[in-house]
Amino acid sequence: MSGRPLILLDRDGVINEESEAYVKSPSEFRPIPGSLDAIARLSAAGHPVAVVTNQSAVGRGLISSATLESIHAELREAVALRGGSIDRIEVCPHRPQAGCPCRKPATGLLRSAARHLERDAATSILIGDRASDLQAARAFGCEALLVRTGHGRTTETSVGGDATPGVFDDLARATDWILAGRLGSAPRSPSGPSA
């Protein structure tokens, strides 16, 4: 498997604003400033992009699968309007107690995305805001980057030490770093990169 690294993106807290009440409609989907442009830039640079997201609102009966699809259709369209694309969206709809193999920190979503987009762990990078994202990346064997949006600041404080991956203020900053070709040397400075 070759080509540019696959970028695996968590959704809530990375691409869009986190909601403790869940994102239940397209109108509640609020992109974090710069995130959609960041996805478009990654795509334009030749990186396949996949969203890997736990969406237990479906399993809890708060939204239907069709509504979730409509939210993701709007996301795809917004990225397309910026000249990019999302190559795959992998969703775990199950509740946390379901014990499924797809819900992060399990690796099912990551493995499925990599298989469909013909990449493997060595050619994948996961960007997330929660400990479960970092745990999934570690179990899968890919590089992980943490953003401070969503739950990221809390995660940064809780994981600490050598367990802390590269840390960035947001997806736009992480994208700057990836496109600058700095893979394999993720910054661990408490303040993150300056550019």
C-alpha cells in the first residue's frame, strides 16, 4: 500500500462543535472555524480523508440513521464547495455498553476505513480530541494527533507524559503541520506549534 497517508478524523470536537445534547440535525451541525477548509486542503494535497465517528445518538433513539446520513451529506457538500472531498465516513451507531468491535477505542472504524481506502496503520494518521481516539490509534498502530478543540484540552491534561501525542490548537493547525511534511516528529510542547 502506498500513497499519501490516510487522514482519519474524529467528527464531534474536531470537525464540528461538540454538543452534550448530541448533534441531532443538519442545523445543529456547527463546523469549527477552519475545519472544513483544512479537510479540503488535505484532500487537495492528495491525502485520502475518512471520518471515523462514534454516534450513539442513533443507538439511543435520539436520531435516525437517515438523519445522520443527512448531516453527513451536508458535511460532504460543505467540503466539496471548498474544493475537497471526504472519501469515506465510518460510523459506530451503538451505545457504549453494546460491546461492539467498532466503537472507539476499539479499532473497527479505523480498520474499515483503511481497508476500503487501501491504506494500513503505517500509512494512517488519526486526529481526535478524546482519550478514546488516542487509544484507538494506539491499538491500530497509527500515528495520533490531538487537537485542543472539543474535549481536547481536558484530554491533553489527563493523558500527560509520553502518552501525549502531537498536540495542536485545532484541525487547521494540525493540517498545517501535516502539509509541511513534518510527520513522525509530532510536537509535544504544552503550547503546541506556533504555525
